[in-house]
Amino acid sequence: MNDGHPTRTMHLAAHFPGVNNTTVWADPRSRSQIEFSSFEHLARTAERGLFDFFFLAEGLRLREHNGRIHDLDVVGRPESITVLNALAAVTERLGLAATVNTTFNEPYELARRLASLDHLSGGRAAWNVVTSSDAFTGENFRRGGYLDRADRYTRAAEFVATARELWDSWPEGGAPGAFDHTGPQFRISGRFGVPRGPQGHPVIIQAGDSYEGREFAASAADIIFTRHGTLEAGRAFYADVKRRLADHGRAPDDLKIMPGVTFVLGDTAAEAQEKAAEIRRQQVSPQTALLTLEQIWGVDLSGYDPDGPLPDIDPDPDSQLAQGRVRHGDPRALAAKWRALSEEKGLSIRQTVIEATGRQSFIGTPEAVAEEMTAFVRAEAADGFILIPHLTPGGLDEFVDRVVPLLQERGAFRTRYEGTTLREHLGLSRPVAKSWPANGT
Ligand SMILES: Cc1cc2nc3c(=O)[nH]c(=O)nc-3n(C[C@H](O)[C@H](O)[C@H](O)COP(=O)(O)O)c2cc1C
């Protein structure tokens, strides 16, 4: 392995679920995704572990399956920025990242809310810019409008640029200046209602993997939240994205790459493996296995036996059975891949789903996990990790108690917060207001 950066330290973030089905809600240790005490627990643990930030995922429409709420998901949760403002009052240094969609919001309103969070938290705000644009989500909004896939990053890029104009329109310590933005997506002018925040601009995170997504991140984001959590895929993604930065006049360190990863700890390697297998079985119940398959096949498969073989019928590529999900590739190709996997290893439906959807990244003793994470960062497969615990909200406790001290011993993670703002934790410069006159004339 290329160990070219023996002293590189990593960044860490704690993920609180918004839409996904990583959390084993059936586990008696899982608690509410609505009560403030849950958010507070995870945030306080992350801050005790000196994490860079707390990350809140979010969807704008409850996903449905066959006309019913998709009960594997987080079904209902308070809105991100509101939760983070409350967390700002019970934490001191931890960054606070909200997932907010550019397709269904407006720059003036969102820029105001994010600048407010930056003020109330003393410079700890971050915005995870997401672009999910499906018509199903669009039905929740007054205009019912949504964007073609091709246009969503066009809107996102102009949205972020416009938000930056708004933040920059109020110079450091000065009076509010005027802004005047005219572009294909937005034509707005006036004076911005919130003074420039402590960070200048909140930290911008991007989550999305397409060509357009990567280009958008390379031009405008400070962090990428990626799914590429294996060493090989991570290195390829890392090299690809870092290479793109130069085209936008940016340095490699200006954009941090942070895959979302899971972890399972045990006192021995064997115990950790057994726990990991048990978690996968909990995450993929017989019922979940069939629902997951239906999301690909797009047809009712309730008559199939989860412990039997995969369906021999072809998927319906135009199905509306599962709504609100981002589709990853052609369902026929995915079905063929899963069939091949099942045949090769002799797996049932449930076993195939467990095997094919498993995203367990780091499994082992605390020493082994600390070692592997450190090697990962030093091999330039990531700049850090967004940890996705399988229990909400207590799933990070063990990591902070047992792995963080080992990372610190290895010189791979900070031993105290040196700055107060999230930009300082991440080693990112503070943007200077440049383009607008102080008196707004
Ligand atoms: C790791 C990761 C996390 C994401 N989290 C969210 C989320 O919480 N809410 C949301 O609406 N979309 C989320 N998305 C979806 C992206 O914003 C985007 O719409 C989707 O990945 C499709 O974009 P792409 O074609 O560029 O990949 C996430 C995507 C990734 C890769």
C-alpha cells in the first residue's frame, strides 16, 4: 500500500439518519428519531470524541413502497436546521451540518437560515447541498415543480453561487450592501437580512456521485460525502475528484473527501465478524429482503419465499412501485448482477440482499479498526469519514471510547480542538467578502 502520508490526520463526522435504513430500529437500544434527547446524545458523544461535525441527512418526502410509507426508513423527523440550532446551545465546538435541497428551496431564504445558524453556533454551520429532484418529491411543493436530472446541478451551482453573493453582500463589520443577481435560475435583488456569519460562508458539503455531481463539488464544495467506502473504490474516487480541482483553480486540500462508513467492534476479530453478521441479519429481515428486491424488480414479489431463490421474471424498468428513491443504474442490469451472485454462491433471496447491499466498512477489534482507518487515509482513499452507526443515538459511544484514543495514539486524529469554527477544524480558509461595496451603492 502507498503509505506516502505518514502524518496525515483524519477528519471525523457523526451521521444521524434522515432517510436511510441503516439503523436497526427493532433493537431495544434504539431510541426516538424525534425527541431532542436523541440528537443531543449523538452530538455530545461526537463532541466528546473531538469530531469535526455532526451530520443530519434529510429527505423532503416520506418514501413510499407500493403506496405505503416505506417503513424501513426514518419515518418522520424534525427539520434539520431547526434541530441544529437547538444543538448549538448544548455543544461548543462541534460543526453542525444540515442537508438541504436546492431544487425545492430559494436562495434568499436558505442563505438567511444558514447564516443564522452560523451566528447562533459561533461559526459551526455546514450545508450539505443535495439535488434529489424526482417528481414524487415535487408533489409536496406548491408549484409541483421538479427539474430534469440534467438541470438539477445547473440550479444547484447557481443556487450556491447566489447564496455566496448574499453572504458576501454584507461586508465584515459594515452596513448591509445591496445584491443584484440575474441568472437563468434566479433573478433577485435587494439587501440581505443577516450580517456576515463568523465563517464568512458556511462549509459546503456535496453528496452525489454523477459526473455533474463531481464537477459541482470540484468547483464549489468544501467536502464531498461519498459512498465510496472501500480502499480500491476510495482511491479511484479520491484521485478523480482531486484531479478535477485544478481545473477550477483550487488546491487538493480545498476539498475534503469523506466517505460514509460503518463500523463494528469486538474484543476479538471473530467476535466482531459475528456481530457484523448479526447486524446484517437484523437490517435485512425476511420482509425487508422482499421489499428490497421489489424496489429493483418494480413488481409485487410478496408471493416469493425470502429463503427461496430469486425471481426468474424480469424487472419492470418503468415501475412506480417504489417512490422517492434515487435509482442507481438500470434495474435489469442490477437484477442480472444479483442473479449471478445468488447462483455463484447458492444464496437465497434474503442472503443475496444481505450480501449485495452490505456496506459494512470497518469490522474488527478497536486496534484493527484504528489501524485500517489510519491506513485508509494515509493511502489517499479519504481525508476522513462520516461514521454511520447502526444504532441511534448510542451507536457512536463505543467508537469514541475505544477507537478515538487509539487514533490519537497513532497521531492520526486531533487530541484537542485547536479552533472554534468548523472551517478551522477542517483547515479551510475563511472566504473574504470581495465583490460588493460596503455601503451598497
Ligand atoms: C452519501 C450520499 C448521501 C446522500 N444523502 C442525501 C440526503 O440525506 N438527502 C437527499 O435528499 N439526498 C441525499 N443524497 C442524494 C444526492 O443529493 C443526489 O441527489 C443523488 O446522489 C443523485 O445525484 P448524483 O446523480 O450526482 O449521484 C445523498 C447522496 C449520497 C451519495
